[in-house]
Amino acid sequence: MKILVPVKRVVDYNVKVRVKADGSGIETSGVKMSMNPFDEIAVEEAVRLKEKGVATEIVAVSLGVAQCAETIRTALAMGADRGILVETTDELQPLAVAKLLKAIADQEQPKLIILGKQAIDDDMSATGQMLAALLGWPQATFASKVEVSGETMTVTREVDGGLETVSLPLPAIITTDLRLNEPRYASLPNIMKARKKPIDNKKPADLGVDTAPRLTVLKVTEPPKRKAGQKVGSVAELVSKLRTEAKVI
Amino acid sequence: MTSLVLLEFDANGIKQPSRSAVAAASALGDVHVLVAGSNVAAAGQAAAKLPNVAKVLVADSPALDHLLAEPTAALLVSLAPAYSHLLAATSAVGKNIMPRVAALLDVQPISDIAAVVDADTFVRPIYAGNGMATVKSSDSKKVITVRAASFDPVAADGGNAPVEPATVGDLPTPGKFVSAELSKSERPELTAARVVISGGRGMQNGENFKLIEPIADMLGAAVGASRAAVDAGFVPNEYQVGQTGKIVAPELYVAVGISGAIQHLAGMKDSKVIVAINKDEEAPIFQVADYGLVADLFNALPELKAELERS
């Protein structure tokens, strides 16, 4: 069984991002970039399925600028077998990403596509569900446990009040939640090996996809800042102030 | 211009985040709401009482039980021609279904809106709320999820809308519901609670959350947690407040043993009053707290319990 794992290059989650002074977006020049953390969980899950003998090949796909190849290399070092880079400098919104991934899936014919549940830059949480819709596949979003058995899989999902378990026929889409697994660090030998793994380069036009954005960002502003309040000296003072000053208890 | 809002409900009626979605839709024009599921007549009646609602559509079908994404999205797509905007709360259900609807309609979804500027233009958080993006959609139909914490919910009653059955065609049901394991708690839901008390890595283990629970019960509060506490396995993921968990905006938020990572602040910084209890006076949480207490939580929590019991 082949697994496709889309991986996104995003501003590293440890970076304190800043809104550009002209309000056109977030400052990304000279900022450390990494693989979206939820996509690391997706790669890890695919590698574990291969280690269990469920998967035979893992293809990591990234869409965007040439440096996305580095993100693919990270996935290859974790255990993916080969990569596909769809290279463009155009802005790609989730609908366009889903269409490009559908075109790749049509070529590659994977049985399973595992994606992160959300990218930590645009926080849209949309691509996996949209790809499932375009392929006409069932979806199991926010997965915390995956068991594949023959032509079906059972997935436990993180929902608002707890957990929900669903059973889906393959091919299908999974999006990963935080507790699905803990991604491995790539070992040095695996990083060296990853350099030799192939990455195929494509362009959106090769895939026949119109990637024009449907959302125009008019401006990006800083969120309203909260001011630090006061320090209180004791629990008694805290309770008293919550009662008489803030009047919230 | 008419919007259709997909509602979520339980035995107590229409959920608060869905009522916030109705509030957001009210800013766009007429509002119809959709109650979908199996044997949902009672929820349809509850929906009819919501203010600002012009019509309730009830889709009653075994295929819609548990609101699985494939049949529910197909239903929304079949109803979409009559509407300019399709909305749901940014909940596990809304996030699961609405992007699927959007792709089937060839529309870019607008996730987690925090404000309505006009019929095409919305404000939504990006980068864990470190930026607020104003975005304008060129799609003829908008598919939207609504950040409940940013819109005051409409009341649970006061309206009297007509209830109509929705036409339910053949719905795809490739996936099967197997089971649900929902936390049984007498406490309010995190996203609807007036008071939230959350514990972080400083709690040291799950057992110590028992120090928080009686205080939560005295205050009628929901219990939450930081991602660090969830990652460490102290409490289940549904407790998580933050960028990748739940977004809350209660009257009072009490952060106990939480340092205040950006991604946690993203989930609670719109709370009206924030209290931080942390032994590290340099902890970033104090920069957003209205009241900060530098103290060891293992002393402060029992003291807080005693202080609240005293009166």
C-alpha cells in the first residue's frame, strides 16, 4: 500500500512572529522555517505503518517555493521513500493545494493520504477535508489512533467532548491530531541516506490546476494587546479583588 | 441574502458555539438554521426558539446520525443553492464538515472568523492569533466557520421560527460510526463556561488536577489545560486550551502553573479577566494577566479553596 504525505514549510513554531509594519502580512524573511508540526506527526504515522508492514511506499509531497525541497528532505530522513515538489512562488490557498494534491493522487494512486490537521501559519484546518471531497474519499480528521486492517481502517478522533471512533473503507484521508504519535528525530545516517532519495520536480501548470487565490488579504493587523495587570500578594487579596474589583466571582 | 447555519445540539438544546454562529450570520442578513441527525424533532423545536432565525430546516435521517462528514456535507451541498453563506461554529463538527462542503462547491472556506466586515469580507486570526487578517472572498458563495468566543451567542429562546422538513436525498455513508467515549462531567463545557480554570505543566501530574476540581465546582467553572499538560498525559486532549485546542473567552480565566506559551495565549487571551498563579515571576503569562499571584500552586490552590469556602 502506498501512502501520500503532504508536508508544508511554515515559520518554525518557536519563532515569535511579527506583523509587518505596512500591514501586508507576517514578517517571514530571515525567519527560521520548519515542517509544520502536525505534518511531522503525519510522516511519523506513515513510517510506523510501513514498519508494521501495512505500507510499502511513502511519498512526501510539498507545494511552494524551491526551499520546500528541504521540508521534503526532512520527511525523507524520517523514513519517507521519495518526494514530489510542486514548485511555485505563487500564493497557494487550501482549495488550490487540495486541487494540486488531487492531481498528484490521481497520478500516484495511494491507498491512504495522511495530512496534518492544520498548518500553524494560516490556521485554516481545511486541506485534508477538501482533498477528501475532491477525491470523493471518506475522511477521518483529528486522528489520535489509527488501525489499518485490509481494506478498512478504524480511526479514533479527537472531538469536542472526548473521542469518537469511526470505520472507513480505503482509500481514505486521515488528518493528524497532537496525540497520534511523537515524531522521531532523524538520525545522522538517515539524514545522509535521505540526500540520495529522489525528489521529482513539477509545476502547477503540469498538473493542469488553476491556483488563483479566492481570498484577498486586505490587511493584517496586530491583535489587541492585553496590558499586564497587577500582582497580588496573597490568595486572600486575590479573592477579595475578584469579588469587589473585578466582580467576577 | 440568506445564510444557512448548521447547528449542533445535545439534550440541553442548541449548543452555545452554534448560537454564536447564528449571531455572526445575523450580521449578514436573514438566517435559516439546519438541524440534522436522526430523531431530531426536539432539537428542531429548540432551534425554532432561537432569536433572529427566520426558518428551521430539519433533516431527519439515519444517515445523518453522529453528523459524519460525508453525508452531512452532501446534505449541505444539496441545500446550498438557496443560500449566499453557509456557516457553522469552529468546533470539531464544523471544522470536519465545512471545508468538505466548500471543496464540493469549489469555494475557498473562510475558517474561524472573528468579525464580519461585510458580506464578502471577514477578519480571522492567523499564526495562533498573532495576526488578525482581513480577507475578502471572491467566491459567489461563502463557506464559513465562526470563532464562538468572538460573537456573543443569541439567547436560547425568544424566537418563534417555522419548522420545515428539509429534502434529504440519497446521502453517501462510506464511513461508519463505531463508538464514542465522551467525558462525563457535571461541569460546563469549556467553550461555554463563564469561568475556566486551567492547569499546566506546573501541575506535575494528572492526580494533582484534583486540587483544581473542587475550586472549579465552587465557581461553576470548566477545567482546562495547557498543551504541555496534555502532551505530558496529565489530562485528556479535550481539556486543551490553545491554538490547537479550544478557544475560550470566559468572564474569568484562571491559569495555574501555566507559563504562557504563545500557543496557549492564543486560546484564552480574549477572556475578560485573567488570573495567573505561577511560582516563576518571569513567566510570560503574567504579561497578560489582570491579577498575578507569584506563589507555589501547591500552597495557593488549597488556600484558594479555603478562602472560597469561608464565604
